[in-house]
Amino acid sequence: MRFNSIIIQPYLPEDRIDKKILKERLENIFKISVRWNQPVHTPETAFDRFRGQYLGSYFLRDLLKYREEKSILLGIVSRDIYEPGMNFVFGVASPHTKTAVISTYRLHNSFYGLPENSHLFMDRVTKEAVHEIGHVLGLSHCPDPECVMYFSNSLLDTDRKSFYFCSSCYEKVLSALGL
Ligand SMILES: [Zn+2]
Ligand SMILES: [Zn+2]
């Protein structure tokens, strides 16, 4: 087996995530154990004061500090993140470092001036987490709008898709996991 666990590393300040639900959903999909680490401080070197955002890919390297053998690291930040050339990103991942990070900043209804909905928020967090772990496992974007690997340009795309892989993407996931 190439991977035996997913380690979730939250960065402070922590968002209102139901940790048990996310752990159960990821274990159910990826068939490997999922563990939450204690939260750590958000590295301020990742902050771009002109943009008022954090550089997403900075976290991909920072997460290597928490690496354990055969693990996939998933960072969760509550701050807004970006990549050069993009206004913002929901998440970023690298199949080389086997790390991924998601931002919950734009997953709240309140960001769009709508009443908060904790179920919807948790579904969005799950979709972004599964999507970025999919990239860690080497998957590209999928043309099926219901597949979790469909590219989300906006939250409408995220809300339309499920947090599951289509059958062709799931085959790739299982083979990347050595299952
Ligand atoms: Zn993607
Ligand atoms: Zn797919």
C-alpha cells in the first residue's frame, strides 16, 4: 500500500468544522485512516500584504514538517488563499510533495451575504478536501459536472457536484492508493 493515512493539519484560527464528519467521510471514500493533528499557527511569511491573502502553495511545503511515512497531508486554513495569476483558490495540491491545502474562507454562505448553513458548509469542505486529495493522487480535472474532480470556478460548481468520484476517477484513486 502506497499510503496508509491522511493527516489533517488545521491552521489557526480554526473554522467551525465538524471534525468527526470530515474524518468519517474521507475514510469512507479513501479507505485509509484519517487523523486530525492539533492546530498550528498560520505561517505569516505566506501572507501577501498587498493582496491581503496567503499564498496557497506556501502551505504545501510547510505541511512537510508534519509528514509521517506513507501519509497524505491535508492542511485546512480559514484565511483566503491565492496562487499567482488567480484572484483566489479554494485549494491547491501537489502530487510531488503529497500535500494539499484547502481554504474555508469562501465556503461560508456569509461570505456571499447569505445566512449560514452548517450542512452546506460541511459538504463544501468535504468536496474541496476530496478534490485536492484527488490531485495528490495524480488525478486531473474531470468533465463530469457531478464528479468531485470537476473544476470549481465558483461555489455554484462546488454545490452542483457531489463529494464522490465518478466511476472512472474512482478507479484511478483506488489504483493510486494501491487498493
Ligand atoms: Zn482542481
Ligand atoms: Zn470523474
